[in-house]
Amino acid sequence: AVPCVSEPGAMDKLRFLRPDDETEDVDGNSADIPSTVSEEALSALKSLLSKSDGSKAGAGGSAGDEQPAIIQVQPRPGTCVKTNTEDGAKIFVNICHAEEIPAPPDVSDEEISLAIATGNNSRYRVPVSVGEAHVELDNKGVGCSVYDVAISTKAYRQMEEREGMREFLIELMFTHIESKHNLLLNREYTVLNKRTHMGVIRPHTCRVKRRIQELSPAAASTEQAKAPAPEYTLQREPPEGVPEFVVLNVKLPQATRASQMALDIAEDEIRLHVHPQLYHLSVPIDWPLNLEETGAQFDRRARCLAITCPVQRR
């Protein structure tokens, strides 16, 4: 099984988390569409999802897995950075930290140094929470936009202690701000050494993982045997040849929330169980799936779950 995240509302938006990507702000605008597909396939995927009442997928948990908890976090001020947008608008970024935000994965010093040197954070990924913009007055009384960005306290301490870490994390935070708020930030910035923050730092609503109860294999098998199979469709894009991704749309008229669902994805099979004994589904897949890039969404109005899985490139 794969851990995942969700958010409240009519649409439970979910995506699978990599082991080092354990938190994000609930109000984030980040797309859950896999990043490894081509632009043509991406456009086709959006079309497929819009035709299936909006969906991408999932919920998760079986033995030993974790499920998301939504918590309020009050970030602590740390460092303030000043920059501007491509059109010259002044921007301040409050770099904050919180104990509640999961720390980066434990990797070797060499891997961290390599990530800093190359800018490649595929192994050393830092969970980041980006808040909404708020307007504050600068020293001249001119209004400017301020963004609060929070990381774990452990990561913040590393930023203070490790050479090159500050530049690495500021670049990461700028990228997250740009993605969420659809703007471009100037990489020529100033760290304000005499100011820890600009304005009032607001609480963040974050998703973090929590442990869920473990079921024995025998108990799980008995529960699944009692559940009927739901109606589903399997779509592929492109429709001919080896697809770049597949979309499994599942109708779940008796399900009410994503937390009822346990979703397991193997390279050649997708398995779904909806508690308590509502549905059980096992769908074989003819192409090896990319497990790390799988995403999902449950539409609570339409009672439809969609699971989007890229196919491995050979």
C-alpha cells in the first residue's frame, strides 16, 4: 500500500507521497498530474479527467501504512528574504520553521552535498508548506506582497549550519511559491540579516502522516471476500500502442469519503478496498506502472474515484 494525502471539500484531492514528501499546505494549488508525461499526453489526461467528473485518486493504507492528518501549524519566524517579480514588484519571503512539519529524509552527507551542488533534490527532498500572500508595508510605506514558507525545524537548522544549504533551500522555496501562485521570482535576492520576518506570520494548514491500525492478512482477506466489485472503466492514453499513462475510474455510490479506502498499487495490478466491506476491486494492468508518480482524486459529489498511473518508460 502507498501513503497518500487528502484535503476537505466536495472533492477529496489525493496524491501518493514519496517517502520524503510528507507534507504540503492544504490550500496549495499544486497539480497532482504526474510530471513525467509529455505535453500532448498531459492535455489528453486533463480531458479524460474532465469527462469523468473530475478525478485523480486515492487513499491508502494497509498493514503498517500511514494515513494523512490535517493539522494547524504556527510557523516560527527565521529569516526574511527580499526579491522582486519579473515585472519589478517587490516581494518578501518569510522563511519559517515548525517542529510539526516532517524533516527531510536521513541521507548521507555526500548525498546532501550532491543535491546542493547539482540542484537535484530527487533524493534529498524537503517538505515545504507555502502560505497565501499577504500585503504589508515596507520601510517607505509602500504595499508589497509577502509569502510565508515553512520547513521543518531540522531542515532550518541545517540551513544555518551547512555551507550552501541556504541557497539550496531558498531556490526550493522560490520554486514552490512560483508553482502555487503562478509568478516568476528574481533569483537576485537579499537576505535581511536584521529582520526575521515581515508582517504577521499566519498559521498553516498542513497534511502530515499518522499511523493507522494494522490488519492481519487473514482478517483483511475475510473482509475483502465479503465486498462486491464496483463498476469501473480503464482508459489509456494514447489509445494505441504502449500508453504513457492509464486512468482507472471507479464508481463508488456508497462511499462517502476517501478515508474509507485502502489502495494498493503494484507494477501490474491496482487493488482497491472500501471499508467497511463496501467494495473490493482488483484490476490487472498490462504495462509496468510507475508507482512513484501515481496520483488520485475522489469526487464526493459524483462518488467517483479516479486513479492516474504513468507507465514506466523502457
